[in-house]
Amino acid sequence: MSNNLLKGKKGIIFGALNANSIAWKVAELCHAEGAQIVLTNAPVAAKIGQTEALAKTLNAPLIYADVTKMEDLENLVAGATEALGGSLDFVLHSVGMSLNIRKKNPYSDSNYEYMHQTLDISAMSFHRLMQTLMKKDAMNEWGSIVALSYIAAQRTFPDYGEMADAKSLLESFARSFGYHYGKKKHVRVNTISQSPTPTTAGSGVGGFDAFFNYADKMSPLGNASAAACAEYCVSLFSDYTRMVTMQNLFHDGGFSFTGISNDLMDGFRNAAAE
Ligand SMILES: NC(=O)c1ccc[n+]([C@@H]2O[C@H](COP(=O)([O-])OP(=O)(O)OC[C@H]3O[C@@H](n4cnc5c(N)ncnc54)[C@H](O)[C@@H]3O)[C@@H](O)[C@H]2O)c1
């Protein structure tokens, strides 16, 4: 069902690797809600992902860009505004990768080359993207920029490793850059802190399945799915959220404000009774 919430709007969506990706669901819903979009992903996604198939289905131009390369982002923004025939109303940053997690290095024995790359890909890319958009004056007045985060930015989840630090930085960039973009062009900048979601990046974190189930039992509404996250993104791209900026918005079924749930307590009671 479409409400045409994004009718006439133009945007760029980063990070749709395969049908499990959060960005994939966002792209599909933006399209259904009447937006014109450009898809982008890392060049390596051409080999390991299905972004091209999505681009065909949605009839969306696909421009590859490595978010660690300024030149790639400049080409992307120039190419997207040209392909869409005008400036942008929204951008989704849905990019994350941890080299130390991938190499299974414990947090307290991190490799700093890897950590540097992790922060570069997962957080500094957000600043780099916004700086590029601003320098090229590529956003329309009252545009909306969203990046995806995780609650490990506020609380410790041991297996999330250096991605916790990357997410803290990402959320800080939303506040800091959000101020400047708001003053300059009424562009709003927010992060969405999403529930654990079974995707390529999510499943790469150690013990993901146990953690997914724990969060599901802890949250009064259960875990938020990728499809539900897409709906929240669309609301933030729409004109109904024009005064929301510089926020980290929890989209997690209530997880972030729950101390303990009856479901989890029951598990502990049963274990104590055995
Ligand atoms: N899955 C979860 O549990 C979860 C929870 C909260 C937040 N998030 C965040 O959601 C976002 C999207 O991740 P996802 O879960 O959909 O996984 P995903 O693996 O489908 O998406 C991650 C994307 O990042 C892209 N990417 C990696 N390096 C890149 C580079 N150098 N240049 C350009 N793109 C690059 C990948 O190609 C991929 O498309 C990430 O920021 C992630 O941290 C995920």
C-alpha cells in the first residue's frame, strides 16, 4: 500500500547488498512511496552482492562508490543529481564494516590499521558524505539525511567490538553536522538506532543468533524488522518530520528503555528452580 509520502522526492540510498539488507527494504519502500532514487554501494558489491538486480527492478540508476574515497563520493553526488534531474531531498547512509570483527580480533587486542579502516568506513564516511553534499549544494531545503546506528554506542555489548566506537562517532557526526546543515539549509540529520537484524553485516557479529533472541525477548514489541525500519526511514524522509534533527532515534521495539522483561525473568526463574 502506498501513501505517496515521497511523491516527487529524489534521494540516494547507500548499502543495499542483498534482499536482507536494511537499505534494500528502504529502497523498495521509497520507490513504492513515489520517490526517484539512485542506488550506490562499494565497487566490490558488484561481485558479492545483488545491488544491480534491485536497480533493474526499481529502474534506479546505480553508481558505485567506495565511501572511504572523496573522489568517489563527489562523482556519486554529481552523477545522482544529474541522473535525477535536480537536487536531493533525502539520503540514507546504511554502511558498516569492522575489520577487527571480521578478523576475529578480540576488542582488547585490536589491530589499529583495521580499527582506522573501520572508523573510516563506518563513521567518517558519514561526515565525508555530508561535506560533499554541502559543498556541491546538492540537498534541497528541508532535506533529510539518515544513518543507521546501534545501541552499542551508548551501552556495552562486548562482541560488538570497535563498531560500538564507530557508532558513537556516527551519532556524534549527526549532531555536529546536523547543526551546521540545519543553519545553512534547514537540512535535518538523524541516526536510527535499529534492533539486531539478520543481514550480512549483522550476522558477522559474534553470537548474533543468541543476541537476536535475547533482544527479541527483552523488547515489549519484539525486535524491529528491516521492513519496519524502512517505514521509519520513509517517515523521516517525508514532510511530516521536518522539525526532527540531530537526534539518535531508537527503533527497537522498546529495548532501549526496558530494564528486564518478564520473558527473560521467567528463563532465570526456571534455571534457578532446576
Ligand atoms: N544488522 C543489524 O543488526 C544492524 C543493527 C543496527 C544497525 N545496523 C546498521 O545498518 C547498516 C546497514 O547494515 P545491514 O545490517 O543492512 O547489513 P548489510 O551488510 O546488508 O549492509 C552493509 C553495507 O555496507 C556496504 N559497505 C561496506 N563497506 C563499504 C564501502 N567501503 N563503501 C560503500 N559501501 C560499503 C556493504 O556493501 C553493504 O551493502 C549498517 O550501518 C549497520 O551497522 C545494522
